[in-house]
Amino acid sequence: MTGTPAPGNSGLLVADGVAVELDGAELLAPTTLALAAGTCVAVRGQNGAGKTTLLRVLSGRLRPTAGSVRLAGDALDERRADHRAAVAALIEPPTLYPDLTIQDQLALIEAAWSGARSGSRSEPLERAAIAAPGFGSGAIDHFGLEGLRTRFPHELSSGQRQLVSLAVTFARPASVLLLDEPEQRLDPDRRGLVAKAIERARAQGVAVAFATHDPELVARVADAEVVVGVA
């Protein structure tokens, strides 16, 4: 099934009829969408419909068995340094170093991507220039983690860990942002922080796609929807 694409026939990140099969089982029905700079697309569908699989394909972490994905006109390739620099994704929980505090985790992310912000990458982005510098260490304040700065990952609740995962993802520069149910395990107030973060990234020219079951988040931040897994 082809989901309803974002308005327009072109975009920064374009998936054309992407599908995934494994051992004869369909993990993702053929889906088409276009993510334009400064826009946000919500990926909807029932559990098991293929939302996470689609995000993995869009991130370059999973190769589709049919269709193609292009970033700024080129075939998406996670082995290209410029493509990795362009796409930030929270699909699986990120690895957190057990012996680093939360503020140390963010400082590490900020330092690791400082070259991407300044433009001193070893493989410069030409057509897919980095749209936004990322939140950097300011992600701690944005996601309400001020009181957790000196905690270690094992000292966090599941909701706090989700906020840290979001902070780590939003901290780095990106042109494309992919989020898998960013609202999970968060109360309504914390979900508001997610919405504000998406709105800020979108205003900076980032192309955003997020899978969700939250209609309020969709209504607030999405410009369009793509429904996967519908016959």
C-alpha cells in the first residue's frame, strides 16, 4: 500500500515505493513519501504495520527489498559521512555509557558533532547542507533534565531515560530527523516538550518524520500523514 505522501513530488529525503520482505513475510508494504526541508510528516498505522521498519529504511539502517530512498537526489548510503551527518534518528534506544553522567553524555555528543556544525567535515555535504546546529548541551534544559545532570543512566526511570534519549538525538546537528514514537512513556507535560522540540527543529529547516499513536501530537506538529499497512 502506498501511503499519502507529503505535499509535492520532491523533497530532501524521498522514499519511492519502498517495501521490505523477510522470508516471505511482508514487513513493510510499498510506501512512498517525500520529506521537504522545514516540514513534518507523521507516520501512522497499527502495531506491526511497518512504521518502525519504514523509519529504519529512511535512516539507511535497513535496505529495502523494493523501491529506493534518495537524500538530496543521491541514493541514501549510511556509509557516506555526509549522509550520516545529515540524518539523526531515534529508532532504537541510543547507547548510553554507564560510567558517564547525563551531562557528560551530552558533552560527548556535542564534541563528536562539532565538526558538522562548523562545516569542517571530512566529506562535506554539498547538496544536503546541515539545516540546523542541534540543541547541543542545551538539550538538557529543553527536556527538563536540569535536576538529572549528574545522574548515571542506571539511576533513571523509564520516562527519564526516554527524555535523555530524545536529548541525545536533538543535541546533534541534522537536516533530517526521524523519531519512533517519541512520546512513549511520557506524561502530557513531557509530551509538550517533544512537540516544542519538533517545532523548533522544523522552524530551522529540518525535515521531520515521526511514528506515533498520539493524535494530539500529530495535530500540533504534522503537516501531513502517511498511513502504512492499510490494505
